[in-house]
Amino acid sequence: MRSVTLGAMLCGAVFGGTAAWGAPGDFDLSFGDRGKARAPFASEALGHAVARQADGKTLAVGVVFPDGGQVQVALLRYRTDGTLDPGFGSGGVVTFSAFAPFTRAILVQGDGKIVLVGSHLAGNNEGIYLVRYNANGSLDSTFGSGGVTETALSASQATVKAVLQDDGKIVAATSEGGDVLVLRWGTDGTLDSGFGTGGVATVDFGFADSATALLLDGTGIVVLGRATDGTTSYVALARLDDAGALDASFGNGGTILHDIAQGAPPQSFVRLGDGKLFLSLGGYVGEPAHFTGNFFARLDATGNLDPTFGTGGVLDDTSEYLITELARTPDGKLLGVGSTGYAYVIERFELDGSHDLTFGDDGEVETSLNGSLAYPQDAVVGADGTITVTGSAYGSCEPMNCDDFYHLSYLFYVARFRGGTAVCASDADCGPCESCGAAGGCVFGPRTSCVSAQPHGASLAIGSGDFPDFDRYRIRLKWRGPTPLGFDPLTSDAVGMCVYFEDERVLRTVAPAGGLCGGLPCWKGHPGSFSYRDPARSSDGIAQVQLKSTKAVVDASGVNLTKAMHGILDPGSAPVLAQDEILVQVHGGNGECLQATVSDFKRKFRSIGGGASRVVGMRGVGQ
């Protein structure tokens, strides 16, 4: 059985005014509601793509399904603090009606104009659409027809990708009839007659081909795709020159195929500073489908596998999860975004494919947005290193937003995470649920030097309700022993409770220092005795705290937990059921901390009919 480190750390850090703490991979607390901003739609909505402007503002686009109305594409602009920009569209939002739209790219021109690139997949409207807006959110009448260009294609892909050339021309990749198509439009929105045939270049890898990603590499346009002959799936690449012709210096006359690890399909790629290409691969292939595993590959400038990388150019099992989007960071590292199937996964890598240990838990962050299922669709890294992700989350049914079959609401979210490196000399320099790592940066790991609870002086209880009824979820820590309290949560020191599995953080909850809850001070007390209560449920997880010289009690419960990083813990879930041991900590802003090891779990079951039952609670004791 796996051992568990379940840390409930009460960690002090300066938290007031505009000050913000957080290790790389934490939510950026200066953005939106503790790092998250939900699009302001009462009906079902899903996030598709995200971009950052040069002034730091965030653009996000998605689709909205009004109750009984026509499907709409919605483009939103957020200010740097995560509030909608009132100078854009109507209160920060512009919409247009569309039929089954998938917007896959937001391109920001040097003059501030914004281009959306997407695809229609149904009815008589199959093809690619482009929409250009002025910087204030109004349609640009000089582009296409009233700001819109539509290029008809049969069976065009939802995976259409697009880039913006330095001269303002727009390039997109998709597929039609088993071939990859690369299209280029001029600055006025018409197809560029000097590219390919009438603005369209066709790439035939000799099999059934589909486009996956697109980039500019300084010498031309590189398209990444997948080619399959029915039995083998190939990684397919082609490079085109400025006229849309295949570049003979690349691969075999401009194209190249690689059969990597059981035909692992390509997902995304980026160009490195030396002209090499870095790819993420993996997924399901074959009939019946089987999972190939997760891989990275590195190619040289001619498209061949780089023998100095991994084994013959391929690195196996670098990530536990499939990386569907790759991006470069300002300091030259690699960022990967994927999904566990229920939560966001954000990982940061060195150029050799190894995890960057100064980011998250040994290079990885796994988190939800509102305590429930969450799926990322697109990510961008800003010039300041912050990571902005958009996608979808699911929550409890709302009056205008409820799937009657699954009894869930569909939510369009934008989230921002800290990047860079948080330099530290000791744990006291780091925020709640963080420690000073070996590389001298704050990371998510538990702390190592804490006062232990008295024998059998600690207990931890985890309870749940019926998903997605978050009001009944709860985590409560009780701790007894000599309790150092040389910090001040009344004004400056936040308190956090954290959960770790095998030293990896799976939950961070926080009671911020000072502030008001329901119009009254959240914290009360004096040195040696503090209490916290948040009846308005505005905190990042924690509902109540009691800290005294001989005991500590921390209660994270209800919808507060939906605001906690990593989301709720369900005692009946497989990751929780697999745990044997628990570690508990309490920490103040001056580096003081408490701890206890908890085990001997007792679980509570509830009948769900048909002779079956589920775990709805668990409790452990320890010291």
C-alpha cells in the first residue's frame, strides 16, 4: 500500500492589501477570485482559447448556449486584476451568433486588433471562419465582409490551428479529404493568392492525414499532423516556404514521417531557440483502441530525431498525464498543459524533458477550479511568466444552467497561475502549504521541522455528501500539544491547511489574515489565542479555526472547499481510499509549525441501493 503524507499546515505569510504570496504553480491571487474568473453567463458556457495582450490584459473566447436561443461565440477581455474590461464591447464582452462553432485561436495584432480563428463542423456551414475586432471590441469593417471571413471546406477539423505572421497575414492548418491544408489570408481577410493555390497549400503524407499544430520557425511554416494507414499511426511534419511550396531542405522533400512508440499520436510542439522542435505525443490508437503512453520527442532543424535527446530522440513516460498543449516560458523552459480526466494538470519542464523541480510538486500542478470536474482547452504564458488557462468546469445545477441527465452546470473559466521562481532562504519565506525546496525556491512540498502532537493527540476527519452537493463536504483537523503561536493572523499572517499524498500536495486551504467576513472581523483574539470564522464562505477553503496554547482545530467545509486549490477530497475516491498514513502540520509566518502522524482510519458507509454502498466519511487518529 502507498504511504500517505496528509499535511494540514497552518502557514504564515504576509497577506494584506496588494501583497501576494505563492510558489510557482499556485493560483495568482491578484487575478479574479483567488486566481479564477468565471465568465458572466447564466446559461451553459465553455471556454475554448486564450491570449495575452502586450499590456497584460487577457482575452478568452468560448461558446455560450442560451436557454432556448441560438448558440453564440463570446469573446471576453479581462484587466490585469481579473475583472472584465468595461472599455471592451459591452462590459468586457462581445458575442456573435454562430452554428456549432469551435474557436481555436485568438491572434493579437501589433495594432491591437484581435482575430478569432475557428471552425464550423455541421450543417451547410462547414469550414473555417475568421472574425476581426478593433481594440475596443467593435467589428473591423475593413476585414472580410463586415469583419467576418468564411472559407468553405467539407469536414474541416475542430483542431484547426492558426498563427499570425509578422506582416499581419493569418495562417491556419486543418484537413479535408484526408489531406492537410494550410491556408493563408491577407490583412484584409481574403485568401492570399500568392500562397499555394488560391491561398491554400495541400500537404499529402500519403495516408489519411490530419493537422495537429502549426508554428513559424523563422524559415517557413511548419505543420504537425497525424498520418495513419489503418494499422500504423505516424507523426507527420512538413515545412512550407513563404509561397506555400514544400521546403526541400526539410525531411524528404519537405515532409517527414516518424513512427514513435506504438504509433503515439502527436499532440503539440514548440520551436526551441536553436531551431529544434520539441514535441509531446501520446494517446489512443488502433482498433480496439489502446493507450500508447506519454512521450516527448526532439527533432533537429531538418526534421530528424535528435540522437542527443532521450533514447534516439524520444523520452518515455516523462509525464504521468497526456500533454495536449506546449508553450515556452520567458526563461526558456517548457510548459505543458493536460488533464487527469477530472482536473487541470500544469507541468513545467527543463529543455532535456525533465521536470522543473522549482514548480509545483516536483514540476507538476494538479488542480480544479470550483471543487468539481475541470478540463483545460488552451494556455498562454505571459511576458511576466504567469500562466493563463481557459477551459470548462462543472458544478452544481443553477437556474439557467443544468444538464438534466448529468445534473451538472457547464461553466466557462479563466485561471491564472504564478510562474517564475519564488526565491527563499527558509520555509518562513514561503506561503501557506509551501516549503523552501532544495533549489532555493518555494515549492508545494511539506515542511520538515515541526513540533509533534502529544501521543494520540491528533485526529483528522473527512466527510462528503452526494456529488455535486458541496455543502456537505468537510475536512476537520484536531491537534493537541504545546502550541507555539508567535505570529499574528489578526493583521499579517495567513493560516493554511494542506493535504499531501506521498509528499505531493493535493489540497491547499487558506484563512487569510485580517479582513472582514460578513461585515465583521474574521479573526479575533490575542497573542496565544486566536479564532477565525467565515460565515459568508468567502475564504479559500477554511470555515473555522481555533488556535490556543495547547490545541488547534481547523475546519474546512462546504462551498468554501470549492475555492481551495486542488478542490475537494472525496473519502470514497480511489486516491483517498489508497492512503494509509497522514501527516498534520500547523505553521505561522515566523516559521513555527506543528505536526502529527495520523493513521488507523475508520470509514463510514452509506447504502446506494442494490446491495452496494459507498464511503461517505473517514476518521484517523495519531500523534
